[in-house]
Amino acid sequence: MKHMTIADLLTHHGHKKPRWVDVDGRMLFSAPAATSGALALKPHTFHSGEDPVDSPDPGVARSLTAANLPWWSNPDDLEPHRAAMAAHFPGFTYFEPDEDRGPAWIGVLDSGRGRFRIGVVLRRDRGLPFVTVLNTKIGKNTRYGWTSPSHAYISGNPCIADQDDWNPDEDMVATAVAWTAHWLAAYTEWRITNRWPIEGFHPNVAA
């Protein structure tokens, strides 16, 4: 098992080879042991623009919609998210939902070039979870002043995927954490080289 930077990946493995995220948030580009807890990275595309807005009633909250309760009020719907996080990112702490936000996890991802404390919050409409970096402002000082990366929302939060990349019937919050780890690997590369090295991950399934 070998840790590599995104630049190493592009040089030695190409854009479309399989990759995984280990329990610390580092990218792996060779197959990990089945018992390692590493999570296979799913396809996604980095984006930018306006921050997503949570819909109060998506009409997809299953049987609880009629009672005007959020989908996570059903333990059977929330438990797969909690189990996936415990299996793949056990260092994250879970926070129960409250009136202002959905279920949330906070933990540290190590890009190999920095440690980032992130928060991930599930949405009422079951869309792509909200992700924020808690311990640093995203961007860097340049001769033109403070510059944000091209793949961040207007708020400065990382734009880890397109909304359509997220499948609420299949993807877990751990999927979003893995996408965030990939985003942070690209972000730390950008901070050093001023070049965003990869637009996301779309593996060649025939490879």
C-alpha cells in the first residue's frame, strides 16, 4: 500500500485508475487490504458556483414525509450512514441532528500535506451533504490578493462533486468524506503549484 500525491497519480497511474481513501483521509493508488477500512472512491466531478440550498420537503423522505419529519427520524434510514462512517472513518465524531441542521460528523482528514478538520452534514432533501473545512480558510495569498481555488463554492466551502453525482439511495455520508479527501489532495497540490491537477474521478471501468 503506497501513499501518493495527486501529481504522482497523474504521472504514474493516469487519470482513470482505481483509487481508495484510507481511514486517515489519504489517497491510495494501489489496492489496500480488505481489512484496512479504506473506501473505494466513487466517480465524481469537482465544481464551483453557488452553494446548494436544502429543500424543506423533497417528497423523497419515504413514509415520514406525511408526518413532516425529516427522513433521518427513521433509524433504519440513518443507521447505514453511521455504520459506513464507523467502518471507513472511525476517527470522526457523530453529532445528533437539531432544529438547525441534520445529522453531522466532524473529523480530520490528512492530505499528506496538511491536516484538515471538516464537518459533514446530511441534508433534509437527501441531496449531496454539506461539507465545510473548519480549521482554515480555503484559498491562498497571491500577488493579486486572496485567491480561492476554482473548485469551491462562493462561500469558500469545497465543491466536492456535482449534485447529480450523489445517489441518495446508494451513497453514504462516507462517500462524501472520501470525495472531500480527494478534493483536499487536489487543493493542497494547487496551493503549491497554482494548478488544479484533476477535475474529479471517472475511472475507466474496462481497465
